[in-house]
Amino acid sequence: MPKNEYEKQLQLQADKRKASVKLIRNIHELWYDKSIELVIFRNSLINKNVSDILDLHEYAGKFVEKNISIYDTVELADAILQLNLPPAKLDIGKLAYEFHAENPKHKNAFAFVADKLKDAKKQSNIKPQDVVLYGFGRIGRLLARELMTKTGNGSQMRLRAIVTRGEITKDVLEKRASLLKSDSVHGDFSATVTIDAANKALLINGTSVYFISANQPEDIDYTKYGIHDALIMDNTGAFRDQEALSRHLKSNGAKRVILTAPGKGIPNIVHGVNHKDVDPNKEFIYSAASCTTNAITPVLFAMEKSFGIKDGHLETIHAYTNDQNLVDNMHSKYRRGRAAALNMVITETGAGQAVAKAFPALDGKLTSNAIRVPVPNGSLAILKLNLKKKTSVKAINTKLKDYALNGDLVEQIKYSIDNELVSSDIVGSSAPSIFDSKASIVHKNGTSVVLYVWYDNEYGYSHQVIRLAKYVSQVRRFTYY
């Protein structure tokens, strides 16, 4: 390579990295000053470094098969800063794609975003929602991480307290802080976490989150902690039906409950599919269903609407979970008693039936089973479907890509174009459903298909819980996807 060509490449890379630094400044100014969150095709841009920013732009370009330039996103972010917008969540990747596609319709970037985001000013005022985590296990800690990472200036969700059993001592707080700060699967939490032993609280990024000890929910008076009309996220698994979950509402200061597991006698919600079926002003107890239900329902919804589903079978290859034994030992279920990290373990899943609670069109059409495998996180659902209409791999992939780009499921379905996607690659994905476009199979009859859907059964599911929480608390911002 000629020396002058190499020098040009070095200069181009330096220019791109400088532009990325400017975009990062814009991202954080918008977020912390105006509660406006920028994403790029549903990938968060908050707390990303320069290399992350450039990698996400490269992914965006491959996804839409058109160059998404860092210079364009910087220009658009500058324009957004000039607008007096209310709290919002904006996909700057989609805006950049449309900016080029629609030129010369608009004179400049400012005129373009002013036109595209004109409906943002119709956003009604948001009253911040106090949140209490009831339980602090795997899902509870991920919810805490995400809630505190996205607190911004506190205009939406405010994590105020965490309820656990047992005495809240300095030693207990230090151990809780350590588990929040360090995670063997998801890595270190990008936040400061210290303890306030005197007030029985953690200080997360300098903000107090109280620890409350209680054996039963009705014993708690949240108002003593300055908490009012709280949303209780129950991630203990101890209360699963309407009667048991109603006990939370007997607490002074509590208003709503979300169960982070399938529930009985309450709405089971897969956000993006059926969340609009509930009225937050009339119903106050909800289930966020299961991680597997949230993974498969969006794809099944898209397939039913596009091709019709006669029947099918779901097989989940699922990461091992806390209810299995680390070594062979007694368990209420035979196979789950065997060492989780050494065996593939056949077990049952109710996901096939649970789908029908969120999407009744599939009632009675699916059977299901699961195999727990020796990975700590990252799961795969294999959908064997018999369709009503003949189709092809190309047609299926085209439809699923459209659902991932447009409509109500853009947060739920991530369309993967990776040739070598494996389970560790999807850890940390905020989408509950990662459709593996390279793995789709269609039988020569055109109606028998096999689809592969990956999901981070912890992180992706936690984001679905938060999406539901924002909806029922009526703190969801204006979005542009």
C-alpha cells in the first residue's frame, strides 16, 4: 500500500473517532439535561466508548444495507439539541437512514428532525414513578442496574427501595453491594456502589436506595421512606396469583404490582404484543410472563400474521437456572437434581401454553418442552411450525426484518445477520427475541419451517419487565423508531 494512501486511512480513522467523541458528548447532554435517549437501531448509546459507537454504526449500515455515517448522526444529534423536545427515545440510526432517503425534501438536518419529531411536543407531562424491587436475585439485580443506569434526571422510573428478608446489617449491605457491582455473566456494573449503614441503604451513583426487611408485604409502610404510589416489582416467585399478589397493595404507599414470572388469574403481558389490552387506570396487578414466552411470542405473532400457523412445537435449549442443583442431590424433580453444569437436562416448560395468554390466536396450537444445558445464561428457542401459506426462507426473513424495523415489535425482535452467532454473543442484548436469519429452514413443501430464536433469558427479559413497567406507570416517553 502506498504511504500516502496509508496516511489517508489513518487520518480518516482519526476523523471518525473525533466525530464519535462529539456524538458521545451530544448523547449525554441530551440524556442528562433533557431526558432524551438516543439509540441506533434499538442499541443503546449511553455509556458507550468510541469503538462501541463506530462498531454500532457499522452494524447499522449492514442491517439496512446502506451506509450510516458517524458524521450524519453527529449532525442530526446537533439538530436535536436545538429543538425544545420533551423526554423522548429516538433512533438516530433510523433518522440517518431516512435523512438520506428523503433528500432533498428538507433543506438541512434541523428542518428534517423538526419535521420528523413534530409530534413529540404532543407528549403529555410525565409524573415520575417510584419503584420498589421485592426480592434481589438474578432478575432483581439486573432490574436495579438498568433502572439506575437509565435514571437520568429522574423524570421516569426512580428506584427507591429493595425488600429482602432478614436483618439489614452492614455486612449484609456490603454483600448486596458486591453482588450488584460484580456479576460473573454480565460483568461489572458501570456505577459507583457504596453502603450507607446508618440508613440501611445503598448509594448507587450517589442516590439512596433503601433496603427494607420484611417477612410479608402487608407489613411495610413505604411512606416512611418517602415512597408514594409505588410500583412493586415482585421477583421472588413466592406470590403467583391474584390473591397473593394483592397483598402488596395492602402496603401503605404501594399502588401497582408486576410479577416477573407467569401469573394465574392476572393479565400475562408480553410488551409489544398485548400490553395495550390492559388499562393502567383500571388494572393494577400484572405478570410479565416468562423469559421464554417473551422470546417466542413476538416471532410467533409475526409468523401468524404473515403466513398463518396451523400448529407447531417449541423446544427450548435453556441456560441452567438457580432451581437446579450444582451437584447431584435431592430435588423435588428427578432430572433437576442432577448437576446443572455437567448435564443436559430435559424438563418441562409452559411456554407453549403461555403464548396463548398473550396471543389467543395460538391457543391449543403449540406443544413445548425444554432442555437445560450447561451454560449460565443465553438460551435458544427452536420453533417447528406448520404454516397455512407456502413460503420460503427469503420470504420469512424479509417479513421478520420488516417487523424488526417497523411497527410495534421493533424493541422486541432483533434481526441477526451474523454468520457465526452463538449463545455468548447474545448475552447483554436488550431485545427479548433475537431472530437468527442465517439459520431458518423451509421444507420443500413450503409449509413446514424451522426457526431459531435466541434470547438472553436474564437481561433481555429484564428490559421487557421495564418496558411493561413504563407502560402501566404511564411514564413512557415519546419514541421514534
